[in-house]
Amino acid sequence: MSGEPDDDELQRIREQKKEQLKDQAGSQDGEAMEAQRQQAEAQKKALLRQHLTDGARKRLNTVKMSKPEAGEKVEQQVVALAQSGRLQDKIDEDQMKELLRELTPDSKSYDIRRR
């Protein structure tokens, strides 16, 4: 033996290097996606701040705490309206109540009868 690595060992080293490169590429993609998600979230918050009054923002945050999916729906609707240019004024608390009524399904009521 002359101290040179054999073919099997070289193949194993190549495989390890490929795996390391894949891991590095994957983490960079994940970081880029995370940065993009954070930027989109910041833009959404800025639009909401611009087009909602304080009362409407408080009401929306309250709804998001109890029903996150309903709050997200309303946020998406407000952002879509703002981006399309259909919002001239800020949305006040009464308009937010109306939006919430329209976008959240009626709560199911259960009638329990005792015999």
C-alpha cells in the first residue's frame, strides 16, 4: 500500500461531500423562504396599519386570538381591497364588525332537549 485511498473510500468521501452540499443548499433555501415570508408579513401589517383605525385593529386582533382562521380571512380580504384600490378611507370599527359578520360563518347552535 502506498498510502493512497482506494476507490471505495473515495466514493464514500464523495457521497459525504454531496450530502453536505445538499444540506447547505437546503438551509440556504429555507433561510431565503423565511426572509421572504417575514417581508410579506411586514407588508401586510403595514397595509393593515394604513387602512384600519385603532378600534378596527383592536377588534381584528381580538378575533384573531379567539378564531385565528377567521382573523386571517378578514386580514386577507382587507389587504386585497387595499391592493386593488377599492379602499378610499380607513375601515372603522363598525365597518370591521360588518366585515367580520360577512366573512365568518354563523356559529352552529345546538338545541339540547332533556326528556
